[in-house]
Amino acid sequence: AVRHVAIHARECLLEGLSPAENRAVPPLRVRWAHQLQADFPGVTFAVNGGIRSLEMAQRHLDPLHESFGTYAGLKEWEAPRRG
């Protein structure tokens, strides 16, 4: 059974945008993931896309959805720490 799902919560436009533009132009739709969490309460969902800071991740976390999370790798991709 599926226990964890990472959701890239934005539409991917297959024509007209580069991969980098697809990570930035279509809006992030976190409510899609929250609706899935409500529909499938036994599954952990995490939003993957557009999270660039701890503060932004905290805004996406809903205390009613205790098994909801975020991924924040894009910030490191854009500006990796050295050292």
C-alpha cells in the first residue's frame, strides 16, 4: 500500500516552457495536496515545488494535517552552500 506521496503541485506545460520555466511560471497549487490529504488521511503527502525557505515551508504546513510535509531542495539547487 502507498504510505507516502511527494506531489509536484504545479501543472507542467509540455509545450512552450523550458524545464526551468516550468519550475517557476505555473502557479504552485498547495491546496491540491491538502485536498488529497483530506481524501486519503492514511497517506503522508509532501509538496515538492517552489519551497525556497523554512518560513515558506511553515506557511504551507497546516496543523490539521499532521502527516503533511514539504521538500525544500530548490533553494540549495539555486544557491548551494560552499564549504
